[in-house]
Amino acid sequence: MSTTPRLDRIALGVADPDASLHFYRDLLGLVVQQVGDELHVPLGGTLLALISSAPSERAKLQITLRIGSREQVDALAASLRKAGVHILSGPADRETRRILYVSDPDNYAIELYAE
């Protein structure tokens, strides 16, 4: 292979596309596009695809999102907590990062951090 592979797309099965739309667009402030029956969230050079699927078809994994500043991590934590989002841990300092772990509507772990 002559080039370094790069992550292009992550596909997550979701139980309730409307709940996922609310979480990723309204609570995290990300751009979400409806493409056919999928929700697409562009993240730099990587696409997050949210696809409606049954629980037995969903694998568990974690998504990591780098956000603007350490202060934004704290502000986002307060906003998500107020909205009733399950905070797994944080915000907390770990080495050079300010980190927050939350669950999305399908219990995928979302790590939000700033350096």
C-alpha cells in the first residue's frame, strides 16, 4: 500500500433516529444531514453515519470527538447534564486533556475532550 489508510466512515446502528438527531445536532451542536434513511455527521475527514437498526445488530464502541477548549468541555458537561444526558465520567483532567464521557441515546460511549 503506497498511502497511509485514514478513517473515512463510522457507521452506528441506532434505535431511534429522532433521539440521535436531537443528541448529535441539538445537544452536541454538530451538523447532521439526512441522506436517504441515514443521518450523516461530517467530522473533519471522517463521516459518522447513523443508521436505524435493531439492538441485536448494533456493536458497542466508543467515539472520540475533540472540541474547542477545556472551558467548552465544562460548559458542554453542564448543558448535557441539564438535558438529562447520562454522564459516564468527568469532566476531568487526564494528562494534557480535559475529558468528558457521556452516553448517546443508544448507549454508545462518546468521549469529548480538549487539550
